[in-house]
Amino acid sequence: EYETLGRLYFQADDNAEAVTWLGKAVEAARREGEKPKELWFQLMDQALVEINDGPRRLANLEALVRAYPKQEYYSRIPALYSQGSGDDKTVMLQAYRLAMAD
């Protein structure tokens, strides 16, 4: 099972493989019309930090926020946007964060 392999690679500190297998778990869940588990996105985020893959981390966090819109996840994204050329995205995200605070 994709999740099991992803978690095993994560525990073994093989973060690139963990990202691969957790990503496959997310894709499989979506293909089956299911919502991917929040934990899969969280583990992928940690693994992507370890392998220093900012673009894929940003994509993962955006997917996490869409599936599980929690303020703690929104707060991680502005720093990643500010590293690239995402000024408009940073403004938009700040508006979302204000809306979530209400």
C-alpha cells in the first residue's frame, strides 16, 4: 500500500522516496473519489522541507489548504510565496488568512 511505503521511507529518513509514495497515495485516493488523508500531506511537507524542495512543498501546502483549510496551514504558505515571484499570491493569501480569522 502506498501509504505504508511512504511512512516507512519517512521513518527511515529516505525523504525523497517518502514523497514519491505519499504522493502516489494522494493520487490513488483522488482517483477513487476519496479525500486524501491529512497526515499524508503533513508527512510530505516535512519530507519536502528535509530535501529542500520549495516548489513541490508549495504545491503540497496549497493542496493541503484546499482539502483541510486550517489557519495553521495557511500561515506556512506566505514565506514560500515570498521566496518566488508570488507577490499577488501573497496578498491573496493574506486576505484568506483574515477571512479564516473571523
